[in-house]
Amino acid sequence: AQTVTQSQPEMSVQEAETVTLSCTYDTSENNYYLFWYKQPPSRQMILVIRQEAYKQQNATENRFSVNFQKAAKSFSLKISDSQLGDTAMYFCAFILSVDATNKLIFGTGTLLAVQP
Amino acid sequence: NAGVMQNPRHLVRRRGQEARLRCSPMKGHSHVYWYRQLPEEGLKFMVYLQKENIIDESGMPKERFSAEFPKEGPSILRIQQVVRGDSAAYFCASSPVTVNTGELFFGEGSRLTVL
């Protein structure tokens, strides 16, 4: 069975600083996707970034980037130049490429607070 | 371009009552997913539906829970004879096609409180 672990329940960062959120996962499969989703206080989940396991290059989206270590089964999210609007719950998620039902497996989340 | 709409946003029920949660997917989306978020936990998959069909309900409790996505109208998640353990946030998501990229569009959730 696949599992996703986020070991940091809460984190805090000063505005304009950089913060890294950790995520590890477990699977015996080779082909899968990894995601970071953001859940702001309004509660609507938004996709932040996606990584295909077959790609060695780390995904980036503006101030958001990932450090994907396939052998270590690690998938951390780096947020540069943190902004107040980045305050949210962040969920790491996983899906097998062969899963035709889009059955995402989520971690328990990390609550990030950006301090002014 | 309206996103995924869920209602009610908040629902309070007493033990033994029924709860009905509704979800209208994004325009053009024909695939709906329901997830449940218990306190201090991540979202857990419950059920995946297409119009008039349940494709995968492996995450849904066998008793008291049911889901539908009729040809016309929103998807409904129904919980009969609610118990305190059903208190959670229920999220609906939609996608345009069955593409297992994990890119789902989520609603804001319905928070159920069972007294």
C-alpha cells in the first residue's frame, strides 16, 4: 500500500524568507505522480505543483519548487520569498500512474504561518 | 467560470438524522470525487463517480453512506443515521476527463457536525 507522511504539523516563516516543507512517501511502484496542494483559510484546495516520477528535473512554479529524491522517496516543497498569502495548510499527495480513478493519497498536512 | 460548488458549507445534525451534501462540478467536468477530512488527518478518498455511474466506491463505508451523480443536477453524498464519528469536512472535486494526473479541482468543502 502507498503512504504519504508529513512529519511537520506546523511551521512558521518570516515574510520574504524561504521555507521548506517535508514529505516522504512509500511505494513499490516506479511510475507515479507527486503533488503539493495548498488549502488556504477559505478551505478551497489548490494545486501548487506537480512532479512526474520519471522526470529527474525538479518541478518549479514561480516561487515554489520541489526537491524530488526518488531513491530516498522524498518530495519537499521550497517556498521562496514567502508572502502573507502563502499562509495555508499544505498537503503532499501521491497517485499511481496506473490508477485510472485519480485516487489521490494525501499526507496529514503542514500548517504554514507566514509572519509579517 | 464558476468553480466546484458545494453546499451547504456547514451542516449540523443530531445523531440518527440524515445528512445530504451536494456538489456541482465545474462546467464541462463529468467526473466527481468525494473526499473526507477528519480532524488532524489528511483527505481520504471516498468515491469516484461519473454521470449516472459509480466507478470506485472503495473508500466509502459500506453502511449508511451512499453517493450519486444523476444525469441532471448535482452529485449528492448521503449519510443516513449520522453518528458523532461522521463529523468531518467533506470535499468534492471534479475533473474533465479520466486522466490520472491528480489535477483535481476542489470545492470549499462541507463541514458536518454531529451533535
